[in-house]
Amino acid sequence: MSIIIPVPTRAPATAKVAATAVQITADTELQITVAIDQHWQVSRLIEDIADVQALASMRRFYVDDFGYSLANQVDTSLLALGREFNNGTTALTYSTAFIGSDGTTLYNSGTPNAAALTDAAIRRTIQRLDDADTPMDRRYFVIAPSQRNVLMGLDRYTIFNSVGEAGRGNTIRNGLIGDLYGVEVFVTSKVETATGAARANLMFQEDSLVLAEQLKVRTQTQYKQEYLADLMTADTLYGTQILRKGNVAGVASGGFALMTP
């Protein structure tokens, strides 16, 4: 099954000439097809002896664990779309991504040149979004744990003189990076590892990616007499697609990748 999402293109403004009809912009709308073809599940058998002798919270642990595993899978599917940012391909080479040290040099997976994030690279990437007229609200920066470590070591992101954070609100105390220049930062170990062992840290606007869930996470249990156990299964059904990959006339670029160790 698939769904079709329209992608409106920006219409140019034209001067109105007195006593003449308005100029009509031709309909050149694009569309994106999202295939709902990702069906993932997690299952466990809970033996009768374990069910009888274990704590009552055992089932709750499994339910929480199933939800975590499936959420990780959804994150993995979405983050893989970053390969296509800046008009890239689906290949793991990230040939249109930039390195984290300057945000300008293209990543080379053949002779890996990935480098740790710097403030200059982050600001350069924000400018790229601005240059592409990408909406300024709901921008996100998803980084690897190693780069959270790097950012916490940059004084301009942590010291009071730069950020004005005091007490428990200080990054050094709570470990949170928070927003950087209006871009909310998230940390995940699911950041994709590209060819050349570089990690793809993604900065993007929310509308650049699509997650279509036909079936949200559900949990079911069935008693299996042949095993004298309960079969517990959780599953979800969804599809993902990139909506704004960049370099498309009239459509704002959605995001960029910064390659780091």
C-alpha cells in the first residue's frame, strides 16, 4: 500500500497591471509516493514456570522493551533518509554531505576525511538552510553521542558568559545541549554510520521527512499450549520517505549531513 503526498511549489509574485487580469501561475505541483512497507515485530515466549515464579512486573518490562526496540527501528529508518539530503542518493557514501569541522568541504568516503563538529560548521549549515529559504521553525540537529561530548567541551555552549545559564540550567550541570542558534539538539546512538566509518549528524527541518504509520505499536498475547507459555508480540507497520531533498525548483532544501568520527 502507498499514499501520495502533494509537494506544493512556491509561486513567484508578479506585478499587477492596471485594468488587466491577474497573471495565473501554472500548476506544477510535485508529488511524493510513500510506500507503507515496513512491518517490524518483537516477540518473546514467557514460560509458565517463569510467569508463576517471576515478579508481576516482568510483563511490563517486556512491553516497555518492545516499545523501545520498535521506536529505535523507526528512528533508524528515518535517519537513513539523510543520505538523500542536499540532493544525494540512497547510497551509504553520503557523497553530498559536508565534514563536521568546516561545513564546507565535501565528505570523501574513499579516503575518509570526517572531522569533529565545530561552531563554524554548525553556523555554516544553518546558513545553508537559510539560503534555501527553509522554514526557520521546527529545525532539529540529530547528533551522535561522540559529538555531544565534543559540543559539551566548547566554551561558547557551556560557560555563563556565553549562554547565560545559571544553577541547574547550566549545561555543565545537567548535560543538556538544548538549542543551538534556535535549532533543537537531539542525541542518539542510531545516527547512521556511513561508508568510511563516519557518523552522519543531520540538521533538518521537520517537514523534510515523512513518517506514515498505518499501524502504531500494538502488543498481543496468545497462550501456546505446545510450549506451556505465553507468546507476547509487539509490531508496527509504517513507511518513510524524504519530502524535500534539495535542488528542486520551488521546493526548499530540507536538510544537510555533517560527517564526524
